Amino acid sequence: MNIPMEPGKIRLQRSRRLVYRRAAGAVLLSFGFTAALAAPCGPEPVKKYLAILKQIHAEVKEIGPYPDEDFIRREFFVGEDDDDTNKDVHVSVLIQPLESKETMTIRVTEMAKDPGNPRARLAKTSRMLTCLVAEDRLEVQSSDYEEKDLAELVPEILTAIQNKKRLLKLNLCESGRPG
């Protein structure tokens, strides 16, 4: 036997169910956020900066060595401006053959303005990163940087190298030599 309910009671039951559903959703959502915050950051950032280091190796190797050198040594400045004199981070990349592998050494020097000469910059700090490159594998041998710092710095170095290559190609084309 069905007993008809009053319209007010039906609305009250529906609104209670809606409140319970929303409360359950909020609890589940807060558990999800808590779990996401507690989850350890896995090896994903490491893989990303290693891939970028491989790109750096490929880009510098494409530029090639200076004449009569059997190693590759190139220098770049990190920063937004195309004019290197306005940049405060100097990067030197050295790639040397080693049996069937190569070592890539990256030295990053932070520069500070010389108080006596505003156009000059002096070395403030210098840090190194050494990698071993074999075929398509790259392994960090030693580093003066924490992994999180590398994850931030390495993309900036790659951008500086790509910008320098772009400028070199532009200058070669303007000089009449093939770019």
C-alpha cells in the first residue's frame, strides 16, 4: 500500500540527499588533494632534465669544433636579451671523446657587475656538471647542483644555445657564406 507523501517532505528528503552527496564529494575531493600532496615526486623531473641535457649535447655537437681541435668547446650567455653584454650567466660546454663515449662538461658562471666599471662583469660563482654520453644514453657523473636546480637551469641553457645558433646562422647568411 502506497501512502502519498506531502510535497514538503519530498523536497526535504531530496535536499538532504543532495547535501549528503555534496558532503561525500567534498570529503573525497579533500582525500584526493591530500593524497596528491603526500605522493612523492617520482623520477619524472629527472628524466625531463636528462632529456634536455641530451638535447644540449646534440645542439653543441651540431655547431662542431673550432678548426684544428679534436674536442668541442663553445660558450653561451643565459638571458633574455640578444646582446650578451646584458646577461649575467656565462655557460661553457666542453665535449671530449673518450673511447666509445663522450664526456660533456658544463661550467656555469654567475657574473656580477664590477663596481668600478659598469660595463664589465666579474665571476661571482662557478659550478660544474659532468655527463657521460654513450649513443643515446646520458648519465650525470658529477654535479654541483641539486636536481631541482638542474631542472630549472638546463632549459635556460638549451634556450641560450638555440638562440646563439640562430644568431650565428643569421650572421653567416648576411656575410654571404652559406648558413
